[in-house]
Amino acid sequence: MDPSLDPSHLLSPTALRRLARSCLLEDCPHFDWAGAVVGEGRRLATILLKSPGVLAGTPFAAAVFQELGLRAKWLRREGEWIGDVCPVAQIWGPARHLLLAERPVLNLLGRAGAVASVCRRATERAWSLGWRGALAGTRKTAPGLRLLEKHAMAVGGARPHRLGLGDLVMVKDNHLAVVGNVAKAVRDARALAGIFCKVEVEVSSLEEARQAAGARADIVMLDNFTPQGVRETARALKEEFPTLLIEASGGITEETLPLYLCPFVDVISLGSFTQNFAALDFSMRIEPELGGEPEPGRALPID
């Protein structure tokens, strides 16, 4: 992805507010007993990143702060790789509201940062090996957090792939089991979607792939092929259908990725981007005392 493009500009403010409210309501659906102890006195809090990785998810954290009327100043950039323990943000506002924001924000940043970090490592490795295709995620995301995780993929340099069923006509194995015919499934999908949606077909053999391509599918997904099977099938398809896009998927991990890189494969999708990772470690520290509110535009003091 062009580094000058900012993935946060893809995000709808309405969607960010909705997710922020959902996270806050999940954590505090009724009484906040301990919050009543600290009250509304204004305090400064610092968010620390304590494990190496990519900072991601800041627009989602900012939406939580905004929902609670907190003022935030980011000290590090979205998409920046951070190797050492360091403060990434300062937040100012009522102590009770800082504590309401704490766990939702740390969860969002930790998960988004982990996904972005895995994607960054994988894309850089594929690029270093000379492959110029696209790595993509899947719909194997945590319920309710797909927008966050898809955004994190983009921050990490991978392609989000489809966000939902309406973003691409994807005919999978169970669709084919019901319809019973690859060519008919593609024709019917094409007739319904018209020219505004690409049609992708998940296949398990070269013969199925040929049927899909012959019926004018735009993309063929080679699902659960061996690395050698991917290379041989992709080569045969490109020779017969030069404009066909070919995706490899199914059981591919960051470790096995290099085995699937070949010039005939356009896209490799990895469910492991959002399934096999350890969340980045963030914490929040509230200063015990703080004088007057800092002036707008000035950095908030850390120590």
C-alpha cells in the first residue's frame, strides 16, 4: 500500500462511535461501583506500549475518548513500529471517565496492534523474497471487531479482503454442494450481481478452476492446495486464462507463507492474521496529582 495513503480515512465516524459505545456498554452496562470512589476530579493518564509491535487502532481508541469527553494527545503515529517500552498517548479528563476508558481502549489497541504487527512481518518477508502479489486477511475475525481487525490489516500493509458477504460474490464449497454445478453457480451469481461485483469461486481442483474461469469468474481461489499444487495449478490457469486472478488460501501461516509465493499467484489470504497472535501489551497509568488543565495545543506532562 502506498505509505502516503492513510487507512484511517476509510473509517466512518458513525461506525467508530457505534463501536466505541458498544465496547463501553459491554464493560459497564449498569453501575460503576469503583468509579464512584474516584469521582470527577480531573487527572492525567499515560498509555504505555510495553511490547514491540506496530501501533494500530488509534482512531478506535480516540472514539472511546471522545465518547467519554476526554482529551487525548498521541505521542506516536498510527502504523509506527515501536521496539521499546514507551508512552504512546496522554489523556486528560475526569478520573472516573479515564477508568471507564481504560480496559476498552487497551483491548482495542492490543488486538489491533497484534494484527498489524503480524501483517507487517508477513508483507515485508514476502516482499524481501521478490513476490509482488497481495497478502490479504479473511472473515475469520472476532465477533463485533471485524472493522477494527480489517483496519489493522491495512495498517500492517495487508489487504483487508471483503468485510462482509456483500462486498464480493464468493461462491464457496458449500454453495457448490447445493447448486451442484460450478458453471451454473457462476452464471447465476453474475446475473444477479451484474457488472458491479467481482465473482470469485473457491475450487478444489484444476478442473473446477477451469469450469469457473470458463464461466467468466473474475477470481479463482485455490483452497487447501499443497504448495506444489498451488504452483502447478496457478501456472496452468494463467497459461489458459491470462487475465484470471488467482488466490491461494487455506491453512497458510506466516511460517509456511514462503512455500506458496510464486509469480502465477496474485493473492494469498491468511486466516492466521486474525487468529494466531498474542495481543500487544498496553497499560494505562493515572498520575496521582495534576494542577490546572494544560493549555490546548500544548503537550501534556508525562512526569
